[in-house]
Amino acid sequence: MSPLPQEVRYRFTVLGPPGFTSGGTRLDLGSPQQQAVLTLLLANAGSFVRTGELIDGLWGERAPATGEAVIRTYISRLRRLLSLQGLGSAIVSRSGGYRLDPDRFEVDAVEFAALIESARQAHTAEAAAKLLERALGLWTGTALAGVPGEAAEHERSRLERLKLTATQELLRLRLELGEHDEVVAEVPALIERNRLEEPLYEIYLLALHRAGRRAEALELYRAIHDLFDAELGVRPGPKLRALHEKVLRAEDERTPALRAPDPLFVGRERERAEFRRLLARGGVLFLTGAPGIGKSTLLRKFADDAAAVGKPVRLFDGLDDPAEVLRGLPGDVTAVIAGRSGPDATLLVDPAWSGRITIRKLEALSDNESAALLEARGVGPALRKSIVDFAAGNPFALSLAAEVSRSPRVDAARYVVDTVYAHLAGDPPTEAHRWALYVCAQAEHTTEDLLRSVLPGGRSSELFDWLRDHPCVEAATQGLVLGGVLREVLDRHLAWRDPAGRARMRGRISRVTTGR
């Protein structure tokens, strides 16, 4: 946009009742219908808008026979208004339409969008939050309040959606900045106006959790579940379900709380030694591993280790976009980011982080460490070996089996299998994807050709790519390999759910792999 003369600023406002100011003086834009015509020109500033579009945008199917003449009258009045301010050429006519020159004035909606983009590019959460606060401060009410017509309603909906998105981004930043109680107080009013807006519930649930209000967080999730089931016939989405699971396990999504030494913590000496070296030199450690392998528990232990030596450290668990967070941290930061996968290539080759990123994959506990964990959880010697063999060193499976082993429930083994299956397998998008996991659990190496032969349907390439991205599946020289407790759980799950289908699948795998 061209710079405006300093002595006079022309500005249209649409983030509230529409207005026009010239040198600080607010001018009357005429009737609501005339404002609707201006709204459509502003929404398409720089482009020609056909007269027919203006008629449709103002009246829709109820356009009068004199619609074209009325539009010409509104355009004439708008030109007269602008001409009095030295903007006589701002509206350009062409056969069949009109164009509003965007270089002659400012628009608050354009400034709003620019501030949001600047916030998304900001290097710190504090800077981003201030930019978003400035953007939202431009609003004076409902967008285009009082302006009639379908076009105005469409533009109003678009602007209000942008406002809601920016508000959600600001609330998330304020959670990063520790304003949990303030967010808890503000979100309910937003939910009142947007009852089915799932991201607002995600923010509210996390804010309650971080504010230490666990019981309220769990009650909120139950209410969300009931609301979505009654209104939409669906269950909460994957992000809400993951947050609910973290609340149940009393884990924080981003910054694990400092805790007293955990008597149930075993092993991980190599990783803790690596962390102590990181504290001494600075840098970023990416801690990767399959679900349930103990990443969040180790982060809490890292917090204890850092506090013991008085060293500051930033700990993050389950970030959607680690690169975005890292770019907002100071260059001398010491940070650990735990997730199911490591950094992407763009971050590894970023000169700002060259030589400062370390990646460590968290492996399963050894048999001795697994037995020690079970002993610490009160499991007797008679049960330890069978649980160790089943869990394959996965701390989640070990801990769950230990707790359930003391339960009188008759379906204890079934409960452990089903729970570990849900936690580690995730939520396959289709039944074909679920069967692809079953194949991977039965085969020594899974290839696209094996999937094509065992699971006919023409989706072998899609299924192979999905398996390759699964956090429990590893790529080996001869194909994909699924090991650990999920392999055992998938086999038991299928043997119980569909024994005949399991037998057929194993037969097909055998014929393909042996050539018989």
C-alpha cells in the first residue's frame, strides 16, 4: 500500500459499525444499503466488481427491477462523499462494474491481518502476544454491524472467524506465558458464543489442568463428550482426547512440573548423563520414542536434575511444531523436546541451530530394569516374569499391568491388552489401516508387496506409507518392522477379536514369504 500524506489519513473501518475518517474526523457513510455497496467494493479492493454482483450482494433473489439504477445512485453518493475529501478518483467505473482503488486509503481489516501475520513470525511468545493484542484491539463491535445483504453477511462471517482464530492463538500464547488462571476466567464467555468450537475447549481443558484444577478438567471433558454426542453425533477430536489422557495421567502437555524424586523411576542412566552434559554446554536435545516408552516421566526427572544443580532449562512435551517454538527461544537456551519423532530436515540444516541439536531415541527398559519397576510397584516374584515378557520393556505397559495385577476384576488381562492397544496403536483412520497393523505384527518384515498380496484392495502404497509414519514401526533394510509390546498386543487382540481372520492372514503371509 502506498504511503499516505502525513497531514491527512483516510481510513475505512469495518471491524465494528462501518465508518470512514478523514484526518481524524469521522464522516457519515449514508444509508445501510449504501454502506453495503461500499462493503462489497472494500472486500474486493483493487478488483472490478460487476453491477450484477452488487445487486446480488445487496438484495439476493429479492432484487427490485430498478436495482441497477439504485446501485448507480449509491455509487454517485459515495463518490461525492469521497470527492469532498480529495478522493474523487478512488472509485473507478468501467462498463458493467466499479473498482475501489486500495492505494488511496487504509482499512482496519487489512491492518488486522498484517498484525496477525507479524505475530506468527515473531521470535518470542511475548512479542507475538503483544501483536495479537494490538490486532484484537482494533475491533469495536460486530464486524459491519447494521449492514444488510448477503455479501455483507458473508464478509462479516469471514472477519468474525479470523477474529476467533486470532483470539485462540492469543490464548495459547498466554498459556505459554503462565497466565493459566486468567485464561480459565475468560474462555467460558467465548464458549457461550461458540458452543461447538472445539479449539476453545482444548484451550479451556489445558488451562484448567495447568492451573491445578484437575477435577474440573475431567468434568469439563465429560460435558464436552456429552455435548458433541448430542449435537453432532461425534466424539471429541484427537487433540481433545489426547489432552484428556494427559489429565488422567496428570501430565502437562508442554512444561512438566517439578516433582520430588520418584521412587518408581528406574534406569535411564545414559540419558541422564547426556542431559547433564547438555546442561554444561547448552543446546537442544530431542528425546524421541514410541508411545508409553517414558518420555514424559524422563522429562520430569530432567527437571529434578536441572533444579539440583541450579541450571535453567526449558522442557517441552508433545509439540506440534518444534521448529516454531525453537525459533522463539534465545540462542543460548538449554532445552529438551520430547516427541514421537525428531526434528525435521529444515531445522537440522538451519544455521542458527547448526551443531547444537542432539537426538536420542528412548529405548525399552532392560529385563532387569523392568523387574525392578514391577518390584517397586509391589508386584510379587511369581508374576514378574510373565509381565516382563509381555511388556517388552515398555514402562506404560509395565505400570498398567502392575496396577491391574492387584485388581480383582476377572477381565484384568483383557483390560490390559485393550488399553495398551488403544494407547500405542492410536486410532487407525480405516479398517484397512487397522489390518495393515495386524499384518505388520505378524510378519518379520512388511513390504508394500506383502500388503498388496495379503490385503487386496489397491491401497498397499497408502497403507505402507501410513505404517512407515507410525511411531511404533521402524524402517529396516528388508522392510518395516513392528516390535515391542505392540506386536504382542496386536496378536492377542486379533486372536480374541477375529481368530478365523487371524488364521487366514497368517496363511497368506506364509504363502507370500515362503513362496508356497
